[in-house]
Amino acid sequence: MVLLAVESGQGELDGVPFRLLGHSALRPSRRAVVLEGVGIDVRIIQRAFSPVLMEQDEQIGLSRSTGWELLEASDLAILAVCLFEWTGAMHFIQTSMIRQL
């Protein structure tokens, strides 16, 4: 049984606490949406023209116009994608010029 509780960027999944953070910056390498905690390192970053899902520094997913393509994603990686889409966190990884359009 999976128990999930999320409140103000912090949550708990099966007793493991995590935080969801968004980083926006001018430099593309510093823009990311991060799900982190003890033993948890899941990031969504912008590469070329598509958001990419990274877990433990390995690419495991890619967002396309038809939706996310996930390869061997863990429950936490899937949770990160769901929270990313649900919260509308795409603005954290977009360039500031696109946000102004």
C-alpha cells in the first residue's frame, strides 16, 4: 500500500519524506524541478526543446507533444512527473523570454 501526503512542497511517500523544489535562473543549466530526500534524486530539466526526467544522473524519461515517455521509471520518478504536470511547474525550466509571451 502506497501512502502519499503532500503539503506546501513537502511530502511523504511510504514513510519517506521528500521535498519538491523549483529552480528558475537565466542559465539553462540551473533551471530544474527537483524531487529530493534521503536517497531520492529526481530532476526534470530542459534539454534542447523538451523536458527530460533524470534519476540519479541518468535520463529515464522525455516529454513529447503526445505525453511523457518513461523508461524503467521508479515510483518516485512517476510521482515527480505527476506533480510537475499537476502543479504547472513547467515555468521553472522555461527561458524567461518564453514566459513573457
